[in-house]
Amino acid sequence: MALENSVFPSRPDSLSLPVEEKGEGGEEEVEVATEATASTGVFNLSEELGHVVTTETAPPPPAAPKVKRSFQSKLAEREANANQHRKKTQGAEKERGRFGWARSRRKRQRYVEKNGRCNVQHGNMRETYRYLTDIFTTLVDLNWRCSLFVFVMAYAVTWLFFGAIWYLIAYCRGDLDHLEDETWTPCVNNVNGFISAFLFSIETETTIGYGHRVITDQCPVGTMLLLLQAILGSMVNAFMVGCMFVKISQPNKRAETLVFSKHAVISLRDDKLCLMFRVGDLRSSHIVGANMRAKLIKSKQTQEGEFIPLDQTDISVGFETGDDRLFLVSPLVISHEIDIRSPFWDMSQAQLEKEDFEIVVILEGMVEATGMTCQARSSYLAEEVQWGHRFSPMMSLAEGFFDVDYGAFHHTFEVDTPSCSARELSLATARLEAHLYWSISSRLDEEPTLANQAAKQPDGGSANGKGGGPTFIVGEMTEIQEQSGLGELNGSVTTDQSESEA
């Protein structure tokens, strides 16, 4: 019976013993094989195939005490038992290439890296002049090497430019030809070459004023140049110091202390399938007004044939109920309920292993110390979503405070979870509730009829039945009722259209 009920996609060589001839020797070999397998399992002899197939049968487990459990826990247990053989074969099998060679699954290119960096590069941009219209943001977005180079060159170029103008004024007025003439009044005292003119330019723009080189009142052109350099130098100082201050105080580094779990999990929460991930803040200063969003990045094709390579779909994490606004004092588990509006409504565990998508999670908030808006990002690929897992608890009550163990931040553990999709689970639950409702209502309708029949019986019967009318106890469903109500086949939940409509 065990062999007849089992289905082999291909006959493994390890379970078959070839029979060379159909003679006396062959009969002896069959008898030996029979004796060898009589104690270990069940065998089946097929003359057409010429093989002896044996299957080992484990002894039945001891009967566990009957405990009242919910419908979802029973469904998860039966799903796990039915899919145990299939999971083993799926774990051992690998994707085969053209010539039968084993090959690993192609890894999806991330749209957003785990550290939050967007993996997108812009090319063939012809309107580069637009970067100059917002030069301040362009300088702030540069890397540190380029920013320091621009910072140094901005001051050096202005110093050299105005130093050359001061030297040109001294040369045109003839101040360099009357260096030894004490009766000559130069434009700038003690400027005897380009180096001294360059030093005077630095003293003027930085407002140092050592007192050795000073402009005189006999040079109106130098007075105008002095005013121009003072104004322009102040503008250069404000611009470059502002750029460096904004670059240093950028909240990008604040996002380094906002951490996301390495994996996302799918399990039951309040008898509903939920997609969950964990987020935490390592600093004691909090994120004010933290807000969580999630996007599903997946290519799709429309009904008109248009292919959208990276389509973005919203994943609700509590926007309707306000659960997306977080009080991020301790690590929190963000939950997405897989309902009819969810993009994972029709996705089962088997389909999850074949899907190719990316979930991008975004945490936004204001830094408490600086008041600037901060954004932290991360992503999860399809292979980083663990079905049937739950996050380990990491908070404990200590003496006078709550202790958070970040060592268990990424830890998960397996729980009983149905492998069917949320749609199939919802239909099975609705069908079970409808079955219980109609069975109870039909019995309650039969109660007056049974009471009238008992009243018409003779006194002997009434004496024997003394003690009240018939009593109906509605309790836990039996195994036969569960099998007929669930309609399970090979570990999957199926529904009957006609019964559901009735």
C-alpha cells in the first residue's frame, strides 16, 4: 500500500536491483532480495521492468495527546507533513543547464543596495549646463576629494588674481622704478614685486592687516580695487564656508546608525499571513517624526503589451491606521498584512522561490540634534524573504530599565506557517466557518422535532429518557470533518466552486 500510494517521478538507481536471468538463479536472487527487504520495508516485484523496488517505512509515531488547537495551526502542521518529501527533493535538486550540468540561480541586480545606495548611473546627458544653474547643490554633492580641491582653488585663484592686479597697478604707475626715491608716493607702500603684491592681496582679502603694506590716498584706482576685493572676498568666504558646513552636517551619516534586518520573514500574525522586517536605531538621540514606506520593484507587462522594466508598487505598512508613523526608541518589527490589496495576495511559498522582485524599505525622519531630515534605505530580494520564520525577541526587563540585545537583531526562528497563498488560506477559513455555521444551524432546527418525538413516546421511554431533552455539544472538529471541509490534496488547499457559492 505504501508503494501504490507513492509517486516516483523517476526510478532511482539506488532503490533498484537488476535481475539478470529468469531462471533458477533468478528465482534464488528474488528470494534473497525478498528476505533482505522483509524486515526493512515493502517491496514490489515487476516482471516487465525487471527490477525489485524497495521502500523503507518508518514506524508510526506514538499518538500524541489530543490538544485543542486553532484551525491555522492544524493547517500548518498538515501542510508541513504533506510537503516534507517535496521539500527534500527540491533542496537536493538544482537547476540544470542545456547539457544537464548543475548551475546556480542567476542573482538579481539590486536596484537599491543594502546600505541604501541607489544602484543607478546616469549616462548620455547632454544638458550638463543645468548643473551650473544650481552650483551650490552641485558643490555639495561632490565627493570630499573634489570638494577640498574646489575649496583650496577658490581662495588661491582669487588671491592670485587680485595680486596680479595690484602688481599691474604698481607697474603702470611706475612705483617699481622709484623704490629708492623717498619723495615718491606709491599706490601701496612696500610693494616691490609680484610676491609682495600677492602677500598684500592675501592680507586684504583675509583682513589680516599686518601694517607693513598699506594703501595710500594718492591712488584712487587702488581704493576702488580694495573695495571690490573686500566685497568679493566676503562672498567667496560665505559661499565656500557654507558649502563645507552643509557637507559636514549632512544627515547621510546619521542613516548609518539606522539598521534594518538582513532578512524579511513571512508568517502568521493574528491568523493572517504578514510580511515583516525589523528596524532599529543605534543612537540614544531619537529620530523625530519617523515615517516608514515600502515599495515593490518588479518588472511587468501590461495588457496592451507594454513592458515596464522596474515598476514600483506601494506596499502598505499601516498608512490607513497610522502604524507607519513610528516611535523609534527600541527596535520595531514592521508588518505588512497580506490582504486582497497586497501584491503578495496570490503568492505561495513555492511561487516565492520562483519570483524575481525587490522590496525597497525607506525610513524618513528628522534628526533630533540638528533638525535636518534624514532618510535611511535598504532592500530585500526574493531569496532574502524567509517563509515560515519569525524574529527572535531581543528586549528584556532589567532592574529599572528595558534591556535591548542587538546581538539577536537579525536572528529568526521557524514557526508553523501554511505554504499556501493568502487567498487560498482565506478561502479555506471562510469555507470552514460556513461549514460550522450551517452544521450548527441545521442541528438547532432539528431540536424541536426531536423533542416532539420524545414526547409522543410511551411513559417507559420517557422515564428512561428522563433528565432533559437532547443536548448538542459543538466542539472541536474531527479528522474526517477536517478532511471533508478543507479539501486538501497533496499538501495544498483546494476549494470547491459550487460549495463556496452555496
